[in-house]
Amino acid sequence: MTAGRFDDQVVLVTGATSGIGQALARAFSAEGARVVGAGRDQGRLMALAAEVDLALTLDLVDPRSVQAAATAVQDRYGHLDVLVNNAGVGLFLDWQTTTVADMQRLMDTNLYGAVRLTQALLPGMVARGRGCVVNIASVAGERGYPKHSAYCASKHALIGWSRALRKDLRGSGVDVCVVCPPAVDTPFFENAGFLDYRAQHPGLDLMSAQDVARGTLDAVARRRQQVILSPRARALWLLDKLAPPLIDGLQRWKDTR
């Protein structure tokens, strides 16, 4: 049997019951990892249990649930090699309709949920002198998008925290990797309230969850600090950095078509 890149490594994936998280859980399993797939949906967790080493109930906004999950991993395996903070929520609303409560809700899952779980599991990684924290962000963490203010803010914050955490961990043997997918072919946009996303972007090839998983595993194996998975997204990111007025002009032109 061909050896996998993650043979016998313990990998925890949050939001593993659907979309990118499910694809990540399957990809790590296929590469030999002992995968802990975590999520809130009990029915989907039961189905996931057949594909992973352990299916774990986890509500990232509940500190008691986070601590219980961390304890369960420690009790069963004694350590964790890779933590993948993938779970997240979106929101598609204009600024007038987006409330402070909306901002807090997205921050509580997309940022603070990752922080809670990482702080619960990171001491064990540091004590062993090895490990990797993988934060699934978004190209929306590097650019602004209309009617995505809460989501963009949460993903910008996640990237900023990741970069600072990486510097704190320098020399510890623990790496921090940020993965920024573009638009992905999952129910994300529908769940966020952007029901006509596909209709508004005719001809746009959405990245598959499987391609995101493959890119993420490559990034973890190579200990990349940050990756933007799509060539188109990388080009737009670079233009946004080098020539923001050009990107703004293109957006205004598109809006008037």
C-alpha cells in the first residue's frame, strides 16, 4: 500500500459534515490520517462517522462544547497533529441592513470559534514541539466585496490573527497555515442569503470542494504560510494591492452594465 502524506497523524476538521469540511475530512482520511470530523448536525455526523475515525459534536460558540471536544481528542489520541479551523458562516446584506448583532454572530463563529478551539488544543502541540494550525479563510479576507461587510470583516480578522499567531509560535515547531479559497461550489451562498449568486455570475467556474481540499493538503504538507487557491483570485488580489482604483473602476463598470 502506498504511504500517505499524513499516515497516522491525528487531524481535527471543524465543519466536517458538508461542503469544504467534508471534502477535507475525506481527503485527509485518504492520505492516511486519523480524522476527527466535528460539526453540529447530528444526522450528518452519524453519516460522517462511517468515513472518519471519530465524529464529534462541536458547537464553536459554546466554550463548554469546545472544551469537551478538546478533552475528547486528548483522551482518545493523546495528541493532535493538525487542527483545521474550517467551520464558518456567511451573510449577504447591504450595510444599512447589517446590524451589530449580525457582525457579532459572524465573528463569534468565523473568528472567535477558531480562537477558542485553537487555544484549547494549541498548548498540547507546543508541548510536543510540532503541529499545524490550518485556518480556512477566504479571498474575502484579502479583498472587500459589496454586501459582505460582516463576512469580509470576520475573514480579514482571521487572517490577521493567523499572521500574528504565526509570529508568536516562531521556533515552537508549530506552524500556522492560512488557506484562501475563491467562490466554491457548495451551498454557502444560498445559506448566506445570496440566492442568485450563480445567476449574477454567469460563466464563472466555481472551485469544487475537492479542489479546495487538495490545495489545502498540499499547503499543509509543504507548511505554506498562506495560499490563495485560484489563479484568477490571485490575480485580482495582486491588482487590488497594486492598483485599487483599477479594481474599483472595473466594479463600477460591471455595476452599470
